[in-house]
Amino acid sequence: MRSLIISLLFFFGPVILMFVLRHAALLLRIWLMVRRHRKSQPDVIDITPEKPKPPSLLFIVVTLVAGSIFAYLAWERITSEAEDTIEKQYAPARIDEKGGIVPGRYE
């Protein structure tokens, strides 16, 4: 279950990031447009709503490819066994003869 949740996070994480970046770019464009319009006030203001533009096909493809790659890499990382800890035994922390603390480690 944990692997599935983390894989979904790594799949939807880039999607959410691309969504935020797309809308941040849109807000920046709107801010620049408002700033330009403040300098030159038009005589007639057109308030006709425009048809909303869907995200481009390139944006959708890049988002899906990036999300799939990150989900695959996360899944591989989670499901792969750590080779260096399989054969080693863990020695817990202890106090040596001088009273100093020896931290736990793999031996």
C-alpha cells in the first residue's frame, strides 16, 4: 500500500508542479498586461469574454511522460532491495570499557 501511495505521489507530483508553473506563467502574463494597460488607458473597454483555451497537446504529453518516468523510478527504488544491507548484521549501540558510547552500525 505504501509503495502504491508513493508511486502515485511521484506520478501526480510532476503533474501538479506543471499545473502550478503553467498558472504562475499565466498570472505573470496577466500582471505584465495590466501594467502595460495602466500606462495607456484605452478609450473603449471591451469586456467580451474570450473562449477559454485548453492546455496544449505538448504540455499534456510532457506532463504525462514526466509523471510516468518519476513514478517508474520511485517504484524501482522502493521495490529494489538494498544490496549492501542484506548480508550485514546490525550491531546495536553499546557502552565500551571506558564508558564511551559506541554507535550502532552494520558489520
